[in-house]
Amino acid sequence: MFPNARVDVLVMFSIFFRNFAIRAWIVLGVWMGLQLYSGAADPYGQSGVAHPEHIGGFWAGMLLCLPPWLRWRTAANLPPSPALVKSSIPAVRRR
């Protein structure tokens, strides 16, 4: 519902940890790619993880969320997107 939202991702480089803010649609795309790759790399299902079910559940969730999302987006009197509104409050940059 909010593809431009940022998701904090903790990444480990050797013994160093770093926190990154990545857009939600990128995180979902990487997750879907990992599921597709893992499912193709294990054709006999010996890993114990149901990769096709994860993929199917993702798409079922997307389809079930679509009608309420479309209704919400076309409803009257929605406030404008915060990214498009000019504000007098100074923006604080993330580290």
C-alpha cells in the first residue's frame, strides 16, 4: 500500500553492522527474487521450505489488498502526499 515507504535493513559486513533505509518495493522485489531463486535451486523440495507457497501467498495478498487500496486512493478529500507538500519545517537528513 505504501511502496515508497522506507524499510530499515540491517546489513552485516564482516564484523561491522550498518543500517540502511531502502524503499519497500525494492525490499519486496529482492525477497521475491530470493524466493524464486531458492525454489528453482531446490526442485525436489528437500529444503523443507515451501517456496511456491510463499510466492503464491505474496500474490494472493497483493490481489486481496488491491480493491481496498483502489477505493482508498479514489476517495474524496484525501490529504496530499507529504512528499509533494512544501513545508516551512526544515528537512532533517538521515545519517
